[in-house]
Amino acid sequence: PRLRSKTLFATHYHELVELASFLPRVKNFNVAVTEEGGKVIFLRKVVPGGADKSYGIHVAQLAGLPMSVVHRAQEVLAGLESSHPRRKQYKAARSKKALAQQLPLFGDKSPLVDEISQLDIDSMSPLEAISKLYELRQKAKETGLR
């Protein structure tokens, strides 16, 4: 069933921004930010549009994380940005077909999960339980679950 949610809140999923280009009910908003002298100032105002960059490292610094962690995060970010240059604009050319091919966030329930949830483990002997565990592990291997 379609829930037609009113709000979805995400902090670090920049890919979600492009959904607004081909889903008419999707609207992007972000918290306004200004940078002055290398410092980030959060303006405490929600404005339309997606954020042009992530301020997670700045938030970590404000939260008092150790500078060694902040510096390491900056190194990792620099490496990611140099190997995958950030797109200045999100591609609006994605088709609805591509959206339809999107994998669901929560996949269909596995028959193996059903089988496990239906086990009456309180009535099993230790030997029956270990035997069943081996059987389930073999089924998981056969179906590609790890």
C-alpha cells in the first residue's frame, strides 16, 4: 500500500535531492548555512532546495569530537572528493524507469526468515536445535545469504 508520507528526513543522502526532479510531490529543504573566515554558521532557518555540500565534519567539531577524529574525517573526505568529483548539479535526466528499478529499502521477507520465526525453540532439545541450526546454515549458503 502507498502511504503517501508527508515527510522524509535525511541528513547525508545527497542522492535523494535528485528525486525532486522527476517526482512532483517531492520537495527538498535544507538548513541555511553561511561560511565566514573558514567557520560555518548555521542560520537556524529552513530554506527550499538541497544542500550543496555536507557539513558533518563541522558539526562533529562543534559537538566536541577529538581533533584527531576531525582531521581524519577531513583526510577521508578529501580523498573521496578527489577520486569522485562532486557533481555541481544533480542529473535530472534519470527516467522514471530507473526509479522503478530502484531496489526496495526493505526486501521481501525471506522464506528462511519465515522458517526461523516459526521455530518452537522452547520445545527443542539441544541436539535438535544444533541440528536445525546446521540445516538453516546450509539453506542460507544455498540461497546466497551470508
